[in-house]
Amino acid sequence: MRIVSANLNGIRSAANKGFFDWLPALAADVICLQELKAQDADLTDLMRSPHGMHGFFHCAEKKGYSGVGIYSRRAPDRVIEGLGIADIDAEGRYLRADFGNLTVISLYLPSGSSSEERQQIKFSFMARFYPHLQALIAEGRDIVLCGDWNIAHRELDLKNWKGNLKNSGFLPEERAWIGQVFDELGWADVWRRLYPDVPGYTWWSNRGQAYAKDVGWRIDYHIATQALAAKAQQGSIYKEVKFSDHAPLIVDYDYPF
């Protein structure tokens, strides 16, 4: 089973850069999208159901902003749009699809880099999302949350960690929080489980030569229940074509779909 997480930084922009031309060769079973930056009416037939896949979307109320989606080769048994928290759901940040005992969630955690106000919104999201992560574990299902978590956990997860100790995405509070997600709630960081010493950057600033010099951050994750994470066989980050300021994160699981 191949599951992909891709922050598109605009689904229309990614389409123009060849994202949908690439999808057939990818042969994915489930694709989680973040940062659609589109409303439902903006989506073309290809964007809604690329190459025969089933498509589901949770768009933000604000035009050209946020939004998440899921494509799946098989039709899900159930789809849940949003967390049931009005201000979070207005930004289109959470979409869940259930397939038998498997749950795949596309998540776009807020960024706090634009202002102190947005950082406080990010902290508020984290505080309210934590009990939900706890409740998901209690369901006893095989679950993976794929997406842009906007937090680099450890020094290995970003190139210039010393210069970012006071910046959003690598703040002590953020790193402690995602550490609790792993260590206290028991979620598994799939990439780190597969590759303990490989940085695995998935995002690069558009400033300077960050992409060319690989001065990146690992802020896109597959975060899974332990039983599902144990079935992860291999992972990769696709950089041959640049669809976005993020690169797709691909993980193959020994799991029926």
C-alpha cells in the first residue's frame, strides 16, 4: 500500500507544474493533499477525480487559502470533514477517510511564521488537537495522519537549526508538543522509524538558494499508530520535479488495500 502526502501550495499552481501528469506513474493507493488554496468551484474534473481516483476535499472558507484533500484508489467507507471545531474547520485543515480498519487523515497544521497572532492560533490548535490525537489512539484502528505539521521535531530535521531556535516551526514549545505526541500518546514518526539518521527535508524556503543548496526542513510527516508504522517498508521524497515549495513524501506499507 502506497500513501503519499503532498503540500501543493495551491492545487492550480501544482497542476500547471505537472502534478497530475506525474500521478499515474506514482501508482499510489491514497494521496493526502494540503494547502489547496482553492474553493470547491475552482476544481476541475481532473482535480476532483484524477485518473479514476476518488477525490474528497475540505476547503477553507477564505478564498485562496489552506484546504486539504484526499485521493484514493478505493472508495472509502466513511469520510469525515473537519474536527467539529468551528474556527479550525473554517480554515479547512482536517479530512479523514476510513477504509475497513484503516484510517487515513490529511492534516494541515497552522503556521505561525507570519505574525504573533498566527503563532497564538497555532498554539491554540495544538492544545485542542492533542485530546483528539488521544481519542484517535483509543479507537484501536490502524491510523496514519499525513500532512504538513509545520514543526521540525529535532535538530536533524532542519539544516540551519541553530539559526531557527527562536523561529516558528522550531520553538521549544512546538518541539515539546510533538515530542509528547510521540512519547506520551504513543504515535510513531514513520520516516524516523525507517531512517533514524537521514534528515528527510520536505520544505525549502523560496529565499536565496535554499532548494538548490538543500537548506531544508522536515515538517511533512506520516505519523501513525505503532502497529501500522511497523508495517512501513520504505519511504522517499520526490524531488525530480518541483511542484511546490514542499516535496511529496511517499511511504510504502506492507498492508492490504
